[in-house]
Amino acid sequence: MTKIMTAHISLDKPYQPKEIEEKWYQFWMEEGYFKANPSSKKRPFVIMMPPPNITGALHLGHALTAFIQDVLIRWKRMQGFNTLWLPGSDHAGIATQNVVEKELLKENTSRHALGREKFLERVWKWRENYGRIILTQQKRFGASCDWSREHFTMDEQLSRAVREVFVSLYKEKLIYRGNYLINWCPRCESALSDLEVNHIEKSGKLWHLKYPLEDGSGFMIVATTRPETMLGDTAVAVHPKDKRYQSLVGKTILLPLVQRKIPVVSDKAVDPQFGTGAVKITPGHDFNDFELGRRNSLPMISVLDEKGRMNENAGAVYQGLDRFKARKKILEDLTAQALLEKEEDYTVTLGHCDRCEAIVEPMLSTQWFVKAKPLAKPAMDVVRKKKVKIIPEGWAKTYFNWMENIKDWCISRQIWWGHWFSSALWPFSTLGWPQKTKDLKTFYPSTVMETGFDILFFWVARMMMMGIYFMKKPPFASIYLHAMVRDAQGQKMSKSKGNVIDPLDTIEKYGADALRFTMIALATQGRDIKLAEERVAGYRNFINKIWNATRFARMNLESNFNFKEVSSSKNLSTKTNF
Amino acid sequence: MMFILKELLKLVHPFLPFVTEELWHQLPLSNEKSIMITSFPKFHSKWVNSKAKKEVQMMIDLVSQIRNIRGENNVSPSKFISVTIVLKEKKNGSLLNSYSESIKSLAKLSQMRWQTESLDPKNVIRAALKFGELFIPMTELFDVEEEKKRLQKELAKVEEDMTHLDSRLSTPAFVERAPKDVVQKEKDRFQELKSKKEKLAESLKKMSSL
Ligand SMILES: [Zn+2]
């Protein structure tokens, strides 16, 4: 047998992915193989692609998502399902605004200098550019998604769905306006959700301030890491059982610099071990103080404006000063009045804006909120009753924990471009909702929601709440959460570390199939996917072996071999079974 | 073998869509325009059909036996040969019929006959199969006159080698002075050549009687 083969082998060149990939993708598109059919009698298998943000080109994390989903879709398509893989992209409002603003900064101009209309033009230009880049990338990945159903979260159909949802939730009193302490980014000039704030430990200072009692009997010493907020203090609080201060509760403090009278109150939330055991209370700029202020019916004063400057409530001396300049001046003024007891090094945890990294300020603001509890309950029930399966199972516990402690969901954004909600409506708005379309009937709910675990709450949980509320059915039968892509050492890939592997560069070098196979193989091994280029090279060699083996077999076949005879004869079924 | 390759390509298509599509088109596999729209191999337990598996295994055995014999006899890959199979059970005849086209293509056969009556012909190469016995007439495998010439040539060469070796081993100087293992090696080689000579003479005798 060997002799027959070797007689005919001439060694061809190895597999050249580049020549082949474009050709076949084009062919598949032309043949319409990716298109779903809403009238098909076959069982549907539906995946809604997590729409990537248009803030930049796709990275390996996106590639992994595309690979896993494409494997599932191709597999199910070959199994005879009516498959829909719906692609699209997310406008990512504030994030996109920020990248465009960064670009403007390089041109020495700004959003405000350009004005709304010109700025929006720039944003749409960005969207066009990156939308095209992302599309090209997905095609190079081999993604067999139905491009005829592609959506953008800001397109007409989806914006209409957003308006419909807003009005309907408002009518049902699930949306309300309220004064609330929110995370505010003074740079983005926007409210941020809890998830958009990164809490980072930094070395800072703890200042001990002397607050005089009004009756002149002495001082109370309070500690703070943000002295500028003292201008908004409305009380000093102590623990009710703290013997040192029991006689002082009910007395009045004359707040330094502004000479405002504030009470000494007691509250169980005060930690007697922290500092002196007496704490200043600023309900307008601190989350704990906000709650304490509510319990004790304290007034709430905001001393910062939307850009992070001191406002009129801070007093004429400080009004208009940037928060950090005000801090410096206040410390100087307190020192001059001998009211600064001491200064010590201290590690502070500061909230940073996820988008622009500015330090976030808790601020009083009138915002729109969605009442989360009534929406969260059914979203927990369907997981408990296994109507929606979470894979790996371990994440279900995390899901319940988060859902049980869910806070009302601040949905307003002070942005020029974009809206909220849109990504939460993705599983049904993309199918034509609120209209009763054939697509909606056939393809809702999706079969599996496949995404990275990092957006379980950000996105998946919210789709659950909205899907159940508006469609009366959970938006997917199962949730599959995949791992994060890291470098060979297990570190997060980032431009600053210089350890980023670009998916298109890799495809250019080794072919899309090699990258696909590598990442899928790694994705089955736990939480982190540690990717080294050598692995891709290894799988490229493996593909070369398949290539050579098949061509080897072909040469052995001789030219007149024809499978037609076989496929047309009765024994086809036997062979297929095998 | 080809359908295994075909099923394998389908199996890995979701992971390696591009290379499998290209190979699909390079192989004369089926009428389907793209591997993307073929049906995925079914490996669910209820689909693993042991009967089908057995049948396919039988055909693979047959094809590889024929190929082995072709290989051992240096049969040109472009030459079509005819074979006869003696079956233990008649029911396997229809099975052979249903697979006959693919077997003929894969094993390069001009004709494939089967029968249940036993056969004991001379001048054939035989091989045992699980379900019977395979017979290939020697005349199908090679040109008798050519083969005779080839055998004679080879025989002459072996005899020449033996003469050389024999004279060397009869030289006392070599046997005494050369290292012992070298001497042993040459003796072994002589034995090898001797048995080869016997085999060649046997083949040549058979060939002459054809
Ligand atoms: Zn910001």
C-alpha cells in the first residue's frame, strides 16, 4: 500500500491560509449560507452576539467570543437547525464620546469648542470608521453571522425600542426621578453607575480637624481624607455607647470657616475605633453619610458644581475654586486659625471613573431611576427554577448574591450622544420589537447567551430583567460564561504593558483557523486563557498536518475517483451513520 | 477510508472552517457545494450503528488487503486488476455488490467477482479475510515473461554475491585475523543470501509453470 502511495506523492507547498480564507468567506456570503429564515420549520438555534463597543478595534477577547459562537453556530447549522447568529455593535455612549474627545484634544480643540452639532458629526464619523473596521475583523475571524440582520444600538429601530421601554416603565411607575447621591465624574460631567466606578487604593492623607463647640467649652476632633467637603457638613456623629462623647450629643458645633451651626448626633453606624470616634457628616458628598443623614433627618448640602468646582454653598471665599485647589486653601485657612490638629499618611480608597480615570465625586443629583427590586425577583426565579441555566454553575451563586442586593438603577446620562437601556433590550429590540414581527416570533428567546463573565451584571442580568418584563419570557435558555484572555504569564493584556496580541496580526501570520483552534482549545481549561504566540504556531503546524494528510490521501485516490456513485446509491445512509 | 476522511473534515469544520472548506473542494467528495451545508456526523449513541460500522470495517479490510498485495508485488498504481472473493456466507454478496463501486475505485479493480463455492486454483496470491478469502491471479499482478527475467537477474546477482563471500570466508588469513564479530556477520550474510536464493528459485519455478 505504501509503495503505491509514495509512487505518486509530490510534495506540495504547505497550507497558505491567506489565499484561501478570503475566497471562501466571499463564497459563503454570496451563497447566503449565513442567513436565517424566519419561516423555516426547522428548530431554531439562536445566538445574539454581544455587540462590541465601537470605541476601538476588536481585541482577542472579542475574537474568543466570536470563535466560540461561530463553532456553536456552524455545528448547529450542520445538525439541521434553523440558526440565527445576530451581529451588531454598541454605541457605548459615554465611552465613545470620550475617545472622540481624546482625539479632539490631540487637535487642540474640545467638545465644547466644537459645539453639539459638529461634535456629533465627529462621533458619527468615528462610528462609521470603527463600525467598518469591526466588520472586517469579524469576517477575518470567519464569523458566520447573518449580516442582513446586523444592528447598531443607536439605529432607528433600536432607539425606538428605547423610547417605548422608557415610556412604558414610567407609566408603570418603575421609573422615577429622585434626589439621590450618585457617582459623578466631574470630567465626563456625567452620572456613573456603580459598575462604572473603579475603586483604587492610593496613598493619601488623613487630616484631623478641630471643630469648636458653640458654647466655647472645647473642641471635637474629626478626621477626614477630603477636607474640602467640610463646607457641606451638616452634623458631627458619635456612637451612642461611646462614653467619651455621651455628654456632647445634642450640643452644637460652630462649623469652622463658614460659621454654620451643626448638631452633634449619635448613630450606631459610627465606628468608635476610627480616629477619635467622632466623625463629620457630609450627606451631600458621601454615601455612608447620605444614609446616616436620612436616618437622622439632617439637611443635605451640595458644595460642588458639575465640573468639580466649589459652588455658592461653599461660601464666597471658596466659590469657583477647583476641588483640589479648595482643599489646599481650606487646609491653609484652618492652619492659620490653629484648627488643624494633625496630618498623617493614610491609604485611601478612591472611586475612579471607568472611562476617563478622573476621581469620582458622590453628588446629589436629580436622576432617573429604574426600580430594580421588582424586576430582579422574576429574573432570580427563572434561574432558581432552572428555566435559565448558568454555565459554569458556580456563577449562579454570584448572580443571586448580586440580584438580592441590587440597588435602584440610575439610568440617566448627561451625554450628548447615546442613550441607556439599549443593550439590555438587545435580545428582542434587534428582532423588531415593539412590532410583532415574524423574526421576533421565531427567534425569541435565544438559545444561548455566550459572553465573558465580566459582563454578567453589566449586561446579562439587565437583559434578563428587561426580557422577562417586556416579553414575558426570559431572553435565553442558557447563559454560557467564558474565561478572560490573558498573556502567557496570566497577566491582563494591555497596551501599556506591551503584551497585547492583536488578533488580525496573528491571523495574518498563522491563519484564522490556527488562532480559532488555539483559543477554543484553551477556553476549555478553566478561568483564565493564557495565550502565547508559540501555541498558535503549534496549532498552525497541526493544521498543516491535516492539510498534508488530506492531500496525500487525494493523490492516492487517482483522478477518476468519483463519490457521486456512492452518494446516489442506497448505501449512503449506512456510510453516513458510520 | 475516504468517507472517514470526509466525516473527519465535517467534524472539524466548525473549528477550522477555512482549511476544511478548501480541502473539501480539493477532494472528489460529494455533490454538495460547500462543507458548511453538509450534515454533521452523528455520534449520538443511538446513531452509532454497529451494523454499519461492521460493514464498513469489512470493506476497509478488503481494500487494504488488496492494496497490500499490490504493494508487495510492485503493481503499478495505474494498473487495474481483477479479484475473486470466496465468501463464507452468501448474504455478504449483496453487501459487496452495494459497495462494489467504491471498492473498485479505492483498490483499482477492473473486476470484482464473488462466489460461495470453494476455490483452490494454482498460481494465485491468496489472503484470508474475516468473511472469506481473497484470490488474485498472478497473471493479474505482473507480466510473466518480464517477471521471469527480473527473477533470473536477481538470482544471478545473489549467486554472484555468494561466490564472493564464500571465497572470502575460505581464506584462512581473513578468518584468523579479522575480529570475531566481523567474521560472524559475514557468515550470517551468507546464510541470508542462501535462503534468498532458495526463495527466488522457488518463485522462478512457479513462474515457469504458468
Ligand atoms: Zn470620567
